[in-house]
Amino acid sequence: MDINSLRILTTVFSFIVFIGIIVWVWRHRNTSDFKDAANLPFKDD
């Protein structure tokens, strides 16, 4: 395995992780959690 193969594997792995994060964010069951988190700066203590 040379350095170019390692670079290709790293790029493919990073892309898979990126797609996984996108899917996790856009799932409907997480929507209410993200809406609550988005409103945290506007809540008064």
C-alpha cells in the first residue's frame, strides 16, 4: 500500500462520515432537539 492508496481511503472514509452526519441531522426524530438547541441563546435565565 502506497501513500496514494492511503489518501484515497482517507478521502472515502471522510466522505462516508460526512454523509452519515448529513443523514443524522435530517432525520425527523432529531428535529425537536435541534429546534430546542437553536433557541437556547434566546432563553432568559
